[in-house]
Amino acid sequence: MCFLLIWRLLAAAAWSQSAEVRNPRTAPEDVAAGGRIYRSHCAECHGLKGEGGRGPDLTGAEYRHGGSDAALFKTIGNGVPGTQMPGVYYEDHQIWQIVAFVRSLASGGGRLKIAGDPSAGEKIFHGKGGCAGCHMVRGRGGRFGPDLSAIGSSRSPSNLRASILNPSDDLPMRWWIVEATAKSGASYRGLRLNEDTYTIQLLDFRKDLVSLRKTDLARLHVESKTSFMPAYEGKLAPGEISDLVAYLYGLRGKAREE
């Protein structure tokens, strides 16, 4: 398995240098096979129809990590470090089949036409909604919540709306609130940004990044799995929610070809 992974990393690195690499598995039966794998392993994050959710929208053919066949193969096979996108241990022909299916999702896709005024939504974001107090957009705003500079590339309008109305419904682990007490007596409370066997990294409520070794801790526990972001259902009018969704959906990152 390790040999296969090393070979795939080397092969993908070489292929990414050439735009001539093309998917050898594009027959209808390959697309169908890729769809079966996609629905069992990818749809939970990307949506059954590729509309996006916890993972990026795949219907518009805008791929931040490269849009060539070789780049898609690499992204699917190796995952994206620092994100919730894992690599997969499928045979190469199966990864190509997933690539073929993803291509089928994008054929005829594109940005959805939605109700709402993006300009009005931007004013709500920086004003009445108070969103900029925690979220940054293109260098402006807070850093206590996720950076939303390219959120429209990775979330569908329906997912954005759900996150605004009820942010605790699908809260990733990195936004859980944890409390850590060191053996020295020092106490830390904040967002669980990352954790492994030996360490945990927090963004504490003083907005400092803290890395702690678990052997130095006397106590570590999850205080809350509820988002500190308020639910806006009932706090903003339906039209204002639509404006805010339109603004966020228009925030897109620059896609790469390779």
C-alpha cells in the first residue's frame, strides 16, 4: 500500500506538469462506475448532484486546485492537505472513473441564479449582521471565524442559507469550543483548530494561537459542540437573508488550470 501511494504521488506530480494527460476512462460505463463510488464516498460533503455542502460545489467546473484531468486525479487521489478532503486508496482506473463522473457533473453547470442583492448583502455583512466581526473577506474583518473570501466556490446557496439560519446544525470539529488546563495551573479556552496524538492547537478567546503538548495538560475536555456564531433565523428578515446569501455566493477564489 505504501509503495502504491508513493508511486501515485510521483506519477501525479509528473502528470501535473503536462496538460496533454487525458482521462483514459471516459466511456458511459466508466462514468456510471465513478458515480457509484462518488455517491458512497464523496456525496456526503459535495452533495449528491455535486451542488456543494461541506465540500466545494463541483457543478461549475471551477476547481481551485486545478481543472485538468491530471490535476483532478491528483486532488482526488491525494486529497487536499489542511482541509477535510482526504485522499483515497482506490486503484488508478477507479480514480479516473471518479474524474469522469465529476466532469459529468460540471457539463452544463455553472453559477446558480439566485434571488437577492449582493450589494445589499455586503452592507448587511459589514453592518447590521455583524459578520465582519468574526469573518474576514479579502483582508477585511475578523479572524475568529472561517475566512470567507472564496466561500462561494465551496458552498451552494442552500448550504450558505442553512449555515446562516442554523450554524450549529453541521459544525466541523475544528470549531468546537474546548477548555484545557495545564499542570502549571494555566487555563486556556477557545476553538479547537487542530489536534493530533501529542498536541492540540487552539484559537483562544483572546484571539491568540496556542499550541499545547498533551503531556503538559492536567485536563482537556470539549466544552461545547455548538457554534458560537448566532443563529440568524428571526434576527434578519427573509429578504435580508437572501441578500446576504447572494453576497457570499458571489465570493469566489481564482481557479487553476493545472
